[in-house]
Amino acid sequence: MMKNKLSFFIALSFALSACVQELTTPTPQPPNYLSTVVALTGEAAFATQRALTPDPTITPTATFTFTPAPTSSIPTETPTPEPGFTKYAELRFVSPGPMSSLISPVDLKLLLTAGKSDLVRVDLLGEDGRALYTDLIRVDHQNAGAYRTLEVTFETRAVSEKGYFRLSTKDENKNLQSLNTMPVLLYSLGTTTLTLPGNLIYERALFEGLKNKADVFGGEINIKGKYWPFNEQPVFLDLILADGKIITTRVLAFNGIEPQLFETTLPYKVSAPTSARIAIHQDNPAILAADEALKKYIYYYSIEVTLNP
């Protein structure tokens, strides 16, 4: 009896072992089964992403207001001009303005309409007149002028000093045509602080009833005008021939630095029509070293005339 029970348990153990082996043996999969699963899983992921992301074809779009581009990239301001001074400077500083505090480098922005030579010289002078920066730029003139931006680098001798930006241009005969300056403060450390140019965007000289390229007759030019002095230095009025020879000079006396009227005569003697310039200019007493060509000028303005007998 005992032998029969033992045989029964052995047979049952083999049967259960076969069942377990049958349950745990993996079922063979068809070819490409793994790649199919990966593809299906990826498709499911993309489907989930699409379900969570709004359809761009039905997403409401924001309403934008169209803003036209500005007609000019030049910064503008509307200062109140001094009576009689409404002509924009031929060599015009857009930025910086007077007594701006500058740290190197600084962007110098200009609007240039003068220069028959098509060249404008740009200088930054230290308080004693030494050149801290010099450049010569070619200008293609247009009706509205040529806009230029220059990156000016400089080094000061002290922590701070007064400086001057100076613009100058010559005519086709290499005679000085126009010169303009802008006083600034130069620092070796700190932060740049800009001011607006204000009324310095206008010419400081006005010749009444005498236009550029005018014809004059009779051996004498009766000239009336208005001038806004930079300082209390003498103001000179010259009649200059195309070869650079000065044939008449007048010294104009002004009281103070407020805009003032002047009237004088410029005699001349020619036997045939002759090109010339009428130039008004003033010096900068702070400049110690004079430039051979530009002297110590703080301002120079001229017009062309034709002298007739």
C-alpha cells in the first residue's frame, strides 16, 4: 500500500512540473514582431502628442496691429529756434549734444549736407587742442543729407577734461567751406550721459538777401546779416578768391554772446567774372595748438558768390 502511494506522488510531481514548464515557456513570435511593436508604440506616442497639442488649423490667431516703419532713422527733436536762425547746419551734430558726459567708445551721429570735395573730416580734440581721434569720411550728398554713425574711441590724460568734436569740409578748390564744433566732457571712468543738441542744429550765421552762388556787381558787396557768437572772441568776415587768397577782411565787434545783427561792406576789384567765397568765422581761445589748415576755428560758415566788374 505504501509503495502504491509513493508511486502516485512521484507521478503527480512529474505532471505538475510539465504543466509549469508549459506555462512559463515563451510563445514564439512572428518575424519583425519587435519592430512592429516599436512602430505601434511610437505612433501611439505621436497620437497622444497630437491629442494634447491644439490643431494649428483651428487655433485662434492673435490680432496684430501693423506699425509702419519710421520714415527716418535719424533721432529728431523740435527745439524752439532763435529768431532768424532756422537753417539747419550743413555739418550737423545729431548726437551727442553740448556738454554731454562721454566715456570711450561713443557713437557720434551726424547729418552732413556740405562738402563739394565729398569728404568730411571728423576730429575729437582735447581741451588743449590735441587730436584724440581723427577720421576722414566720404559723403555722397543727397537732398536730405547723408546720415553717418561713427564709433569714436579716445583716451584722456586725466580723469576728465573738456573736449570738442570738430567737423570740417572743403570745396573743390581745397578751400575751407564749413566747420562746426560741439563741446563735450570726456571722462576716463563713469557712465555716458547724453544731452540733445538743441538749437545747435541750426547755422549760427545768416546773410540777409544774399544766397549761395549769387552774382554780385559794382566792386563792392553790401552785406547785412545776423550772427550768434560762440564766445566773446572777435568775429571775422572774409572775401576769399578760389585760389585761397583773401582780398578783403572785416572784424565784426559783438557785445556778449547773444544773437546780434551786423552790417558792413566787402570791396573787390575784378576785370571778369570771378568765383569767390564770403566766409564768417570765430576762434576757440581754449585751443592752444593751432591746426595748420583749420587754425583754432570754433565755427566757419561760407557761401559762394561770383564777383562781376
